[in-house]
Amino acid sequence: MGMLLNPADVSSTNPWFMVFIPNLNALVEDLSAGSMRFCISADSKVQACAIHDDQAIVLSAGMFDLLCKLASSIVSRGIYPALGTTRKSDWSPDINNNLRSVRDILTASSFNEVLNPSWFNDSERLELFFQLLWSMVRFVVLHEVGHLWHQHGQRRKEGHRFEIDNLGSKSLQEPKQALESQARELLADQFAFRSLLRIQHEEILHPPTRKSENTVRSALLSSPSEEISFGLLTTYFYFYAVDQYNWDIENTHLYSHPPAPFRLKALLCDLFEFGTLGLSPSECQSVIIRANVIADAVISTTFQRFPDLNWMALMNDKRLLKHFTHLCDEIPNWRRVL
């Protein structure tokens, strides 16, 4: 994961670090009652890590930079035009944009738009950027907290006591080892998503500190169904942006991490089965459908692509459905026993 840094060490290249570090420190400390700590890594790779022996959560500079670019791209393209003054959103898709992953597009893009965005002086657009980025970064950090909370490192029978979420990794393992690793990842995703919704809901119960915050809340988080929808949107954006499309169905059961759309589908299944925030599973179904349509439209418009209709549809392959059943049987073995 590279050398651990003082936040000030990376502020010159990405000053948004300094805005979010205090919040991330507080997030990790509050969830763990002070037993865990948050750190930054200089690594340019798009990854995050849970270190069990040190009870530390590590976020790489590469991961944070990518999420900054993603949030900035969405805001700059004119998505959610009712917020602030923005360019007219247009969609002129180019098939060539579908030949590259969103991750590759973001990695190759200039960081200048993140540092000097056209909307920087527009309080509502700036608030939208903050809310999008904050939600995605929190999901990543909460995923790693989930590994520590479920004590995955202490309960592993082999290997190191790190849980590295190296997104896009194609690490192949023995079937049993891969099944256990993927079960831990899906469980950490469940922990992250449900924690994200709960924390977001608790924040909304308190008065906003900024006028722009109140405006964005009213537009995007006005009810429990809207809160769930926003959480699903940002999680969808995150998984879509980190997917490198370097996996294949035949070998999915041998990977250390499930493919990004597989992980997203697992979250949707959990939400559909149990519901959340007072909404029943059947009520969540309509929220899920709506959020998926909106998320696909936002990605297509932001990156001027044609909709990728197969991204989630491939998850219905019979081999993946069988593998998902095996994972559902394995997941309880990695839950924390209270």
C-alpha cells in the first residue's frame, strides 16, 4: 500500500484531502469507539486496506483521486440541473467511449478540473460535489471497517492479516480460498452500505449547517426512499468506475474479489430481501429499479457513452447464480458472533 502519510503531505496535489481527513478520522473513531484509526497511503493504485494487527484503515491517494475525478465529472457535466447554475446537460454518445472503461478514462484525465472546476464558486454545485464524493469515500472506508468489525483477519486460517481491496485485481486462488475471500468481501460491502444509509439518515435528522446543504438535502434526500436511492446511486457510480472489465464468468469462482457488478447485485439482493430505513423489501424494489435507471443515465451522460445494458445483465448467468448460492452459504461463517 505504500508509505503512510501525514494528510498535509498530499494536500499540495489534492487539497480535497484536507477537507475530508477530519471527517474520515471522526467516522472511523466513532464507529469503533476509538479502537481503529484512519491513515492515508501514498500509493497511486486504486485500493484501500484493513490492517488487522494495527486496527488501521488505509485509503490510497490513488483511490481518493479517482473518486474526486468521478464526482467532479458528474457535477461538471450538468447532472442535477436544478442545483445551482450549470451548463445544459447533453448526450452525444460516441461508441469509442464504450471501448474504454470509465476507470481508464478517469485515470487518464487531467486533475485540473478537480482543482479548478468551473462550478467552484457555485455553492449548490460545490455541495453536490461534496455529497457525491463524501458518500463514495465513506462507502470505501466503511467497507474496510466492516472487515475489522467482523474480525476477518483474526479468523483467517492462512496468509497475511491484511484485507486489501485492490479494485480490478484478477488474483486467482484455490476454489475454497477464493470462496472464503469473496464471502468476506460481500459481507464487508453489506456492512458498508447499511452503515452508510444509517449514518446518512442520522445526519439528516440534524439541522444543516449551510444553506446549500439544505437545498441539496431537499432535492436528493427528502425521504427515506430518496436516501436509499442516493446511497444506491453513489455505490453504483463507485463500482462502475472501478471495474476494469478484466474478469470472465468462467473463472469468477477463483478470484479473490467478486467482479464489481456482482458485488453491486449482492447489495441489491440484500436490500430486496430485508429492506431498510423503515421500507419493506417490496417497497425497496421500486427504489432499486429507479436508482439503477438513473445511475445508468448519469454514467452514460457524464462519459458520453451508450448505456452498457450487459453490465448487470451478465450477473444472471447460470454459473454466477450457482456461485452466488455458494457464497450465501459461506457468508454466515464470516459474520461476527456477538
